[in-house]
Amino acid sequence: MTLQISDMIDSLTDFPSGAFVPFVVTSNVGGLVTTRNYRYNAGLYLAKYSTLAADGGAALIGSTGGVTVQAALDARPTSPELAASDGSTLVGTELDTTGAVPRTVAEKLGDFVNVLDFQVNPASADITDALEKAIYQAFPTLTAIQLFIPAGEWIVSRQIIPGRQVTICGAGIYATTLFFTNVASANATMKGAFSIGDAAALTAYDPAFGSKVQGDNGARYSTFQNLAIARSGTAPANFNYAIWAAGRVFCQNVRAETFGYKIAAGTQQAGVGTITGNANQCQLISCISLNAPEHGFYIDGADANACSVVGCDAFQPVVNGFYEASFLGNSYVGCHASATSGTSCYKAVAPAGVNRSSFVGCYAEAGGTLEWDVASPSIILSPKGAMPVVSSGKSVVHGALGGITGHWLTGALRLAPTEALAFSIGDASNVATDVGPGLIRMRATDTILYSINGGGAGLEILSGASSVVTFTAASGVSAAGRVASATYLKSGSYTVATLPAAATAGVGARAMVTDANATTFLSTVAGGGANIVPVVSDGTNWKIA
């Protein structure tokens, strides 16, 4: 656009000298460039203010990049463009902190998917389609997805079997509840509301195809947090678990109502058949099972080991509160089971004799047949609840609250944290009573040898002034080296008739006789008298010594 003389300022008093004003130069006068703004100086003709303020005035003003202000404004998105479904791609955002980089709002919103982003009917509580679309279809190039389910009671009418890693998070354990309602069918192998597979053999439903498609082995490492999963209405047979994992999962602050939790992979020991997958090192933390139709927490299989169950609660399951049937064993810490109507609060089986599960600080109360039924070689440390005497093959570490109570089980190692330490090792037949404070007791069967190695300093046993250290051994106590005493040694006391055979005792054996008829040194001892004499065996006879 070319300004005419009539558009120029006709009075130098329109602007004070030195003022910054918006204007354009219409000709290359005095070396001025037409695309730049200049300070007004007396004697220079400028565009009239009224001209710049009129419609189209922005086209007369230059801006960065060599374009006019009007062109820059025309390039900005309009309100309808911002309101469109992809409007967030036109808006930028940046965290107010050092090192942050700008991103679009669309990128920011995509960090965490809300299930309601896929809900066609916002008024409906049935989110089955939306849940499936979010898990199976959203961001299809990603191998993992984070999904948020807001507070509310939501209905899900189909089993969910993800084909990729999912993180499903609610607003709280008593805020977000998924009711699996009138589920018509379930996978033939895994019957959890959410079934996490670790093998392509487990199929995942994809509504985009209206059929089942193979999982991609990527559902392991899935996470469930801060929500409740419940069952209502009708359900398939054995649809008993909120989460059933044949791959590694992490569950924290999850409430399963009329449901339990199952981790099973490999050849099952308590269940039937083999489930392909690897569920080692799963974690269940601060989870609750209420009124489970089978077990509250159930871990089974050759590939379901080294799992951690921490601070979990099983209330009123139909069978067991915690049912442990893995091959190598798992850890249970600070758990609670109550009001089981079936077998036990805690039950561990070891058909292969290998399961080394540990139960530390767990609490059992109001159990069914047994509160504790734990098979060897699993251990129990500081439990609360009645510990029954069960059949051989069961072993525990049992340090009860307040001292030593409870029962000895076969092969048991028992440590009791009393003020005066009592320590005892033995089996059920030989260590059958509680050990008193300050007493050390070791007993062994014919086939078991206990060994204490005191190192170069030897073995030192100290006792109180009035106490006695007793060694009881049917075949005697022997020492390969010197036996020394700072005080007297006391020999066994016999009558001549009750002395063991000299040949059996062996050369050098010593004893005390209370009814010798003589005192002659090295004469063969004979009874019938009243003399108390020491005797020594020469391998054939006992001689008065």
C-alpha cells in the first residue's frame, strides 16, 4: 500500500519530537527502510494516527519476520479452530520451572487417558465399551497405556484381557468401583475379571474387530491402583478373582469385593493343569479381599515364585484366606485373615517338598478348621493366632508375642525373644515342652547331628552359679582333645550289678560304685558290701581305682 500526501502528517505538532509512534515509511527518504519502525523526528513526515487506527491499519505496520501485523494476526488460530476437537494441538504450555520445555496441550493431555474420553453416552454408568476402547484401541502404536477411571460406581459387562501393558488407576479404594455385572462368558483358562496373560495363548478381546485376537505377551508388568473391583449379578463358573495374573503384576490399594486375587503360572500344584506364563515377583500391597467365593489370595504354580504380599487383608473367604501353593515359595508380611468359613486363614502346601514360603508378623483370627496350616519347609515368624499341632512334615519358626507359647512341629527351629534368652533346637519327639528363660537345649534324633564350631577358641558354655549344664546322649559324649575342668568332675554312680559291661564301656571308662565288698587297689570289684570306691574298666573287668 502506498500512502498519498493527503495521508501524511500535515502538522509537526501532531506528535512530540522523540516520541515512539507506529508508522511506516512510504519512500526511501534519507536511507530509511520501509519495513521498519522509527522514532519521530522533527521534519520527517509520518503516517497519520487516524490512518493507522482505521480498518486495515494493521496492514501498514511491520512486525518481526518482515510481515505486517495484519498478516501475523491472520496466522493466529480463531476461536472456532480452538474449539474444534484438535484445538488443543494449537495451544502451547510449559511448566513454570527451570529446564522445562514447551509442549502442546494435546501432548500434555495424552500423558494419562481418562476412560470417559471414550464414553459415547456420558449419562450411562456402563463403561464396558469405553474401557475396551481405551485398553485395546487408544494410541495403538504404544506398548503401554495409563488409564484413569474417575470416582463413581461403574458397570463392566465383559471380562477384560489386555494385550499390552496397562496401568489402571482410580480415584480411591472407596471412590472408584467397577462392578462386573452379568458377565456372560470368560476365558477357558483364566477366569479373572482382569486377566493378565504372559503368553500369546491367552487371547484378548478387541471390539474393533468384534472377535478375539492373540495377546502379544506384553500385558505383564501391568499395574492396578486405588480402585475397587466387585462382582454382581450372574457370572460364569469359577469367575472368582478380580485379578488373575499369569504374568508379573503390581497391585496397590485395591479392594476386591466378592472376589479374590490369583497369581498362577506354570504347572499348578493345587489347581489343575498348566498355565503358560511367568508370574514371578508379583507384588500385592495393601490390598483387600471381601467375601471371596474361593480363596482371598491364591498363588499357585511352578512359575509363581518370589512374590511379595504385604499388608493385605482377607475377610470371610469361602475357603482359605491365603492359599500358598507355589513351587519355590513367596513372602507374606503383616497380613491379616479373619472369619474364614472354609479350611484355614493361612494354608501352604508343598507337594514337591520345596515350597519355602515365609509368613512374617501375620495375624489370623476366627478361622475355620485351622487358623494355620503351613507345610514344610515354609516358616512362620511371630504369628498371631492358634498354631495347631499337625502331622509330621510341618516346620515353623515361631516366636510368639510375650515369650514362648504354641507348639513344636517336626524339624522346627524355635527362637523366643524373652528377656533371658532361651534357645532350643530339636524335633517334635525330643523337644516337646517350652524352654525356660536362660536355658540352652539341644537334642537330636539318631540320624541328625548338631554341630557347634567355636573356632580357634573352642566352645565355651557359661552358666549361673546355681545352674547346671547337662549333656544327654544315649551313646555318650566324646572329645578328641583334652577335657579340662577348673573344679571337680562328677562320675556316674552305680551298684556293681548295674555297671555296664566293662567291654561295652571300653578301656579307660570310669565310674563310681556304692556297694563294693573291698577297697584293694586294682582288684576286680565285687558287690555285697558298703564301700564307695572309684572303678576303671580294663576292657574285661572293672578294677578298683
